Amino acid sequence: MPPERMQRQIALLQRLHGQECTFTGSVDGKSLVLDFGARHPTGIDEARGLVAAFEGDYWLVVQCPWRLDSSTDVIVGGFDSVELILDFSRILVGKRVRATQVDPPGFTAQLSFDDDLTLWLFPCDSTELLADDDADGTAPPWVISGRAIADG
């Protein structure tokens, strides 16, 4: 991700301050997905007439190594099994982001939540840091988006 786009992501990360995590999941068994704020339907299962997908006001997709800690223990990390990730990451649901910090030059990020929970994001190589969503298919280390961003 070019430096100017990473700077935009850092600014967007700060918009998570005070937001409540409303969903945790994984897209591919590796990426961690967190939704924040109200959840909005984005798709309908026509056959069953049910809402099939939701999107938060904000969402964070983590595509680099990550770890969730309490003040005393490592809870779960990105190299654990998808079952453990889905089970233990749910501890964040209902918790608010209290602080964020990003440390250059590697863009290691820290999200502090209620109850002394901390999510660490560890971009681990230069291809992730230089990745551009539109370029060679290399995923950026973490991305924030959502309806609240699209709406301004």
C-alpha cells in the first residue's frame, strides 16, 4: 500500500475510538474481520427470504499476522485454527475501542478495547506495506472501510 494510502488508513483507524465491536469473523480462515457500530443488511438469500450478509458502520479486515491479548494472557492469534479464532475473537463483541496507535515505519498497530483487551496487528514484510488494492493482487496488511466512511 503506498504510504499516502497507509496514512489514510491510520486516520480511519482513529475513527474507531469509542466504537463498539458488533461482530468478529474470518473471510478465509486467515483474515480477521471486525465490524463496529450498527450492522446493515447487504444481501438477501432469495430462496429463504432472509438477510444473508451484513456490513458494519465501520469494518476492519486484518490480512497480516495479529494477536489478541488480555492484560495477563495471549488469547488468540492469526496462526491459530479458524475454530479458535472464531471462538476466542468473540470476546471483543460488545467492547469499545478505547485507543489506537500505529508505529512507523512498519505500521504495527495496536487497538485497545474495554476490559484491558489489546489487538496487535503486525505487517510482516515490505510486499504487504507496498501493496495497492488495484495493483498486483497483494493484500494490504489491514484495511478499514464501511458505510460511515462511504457516507463521509
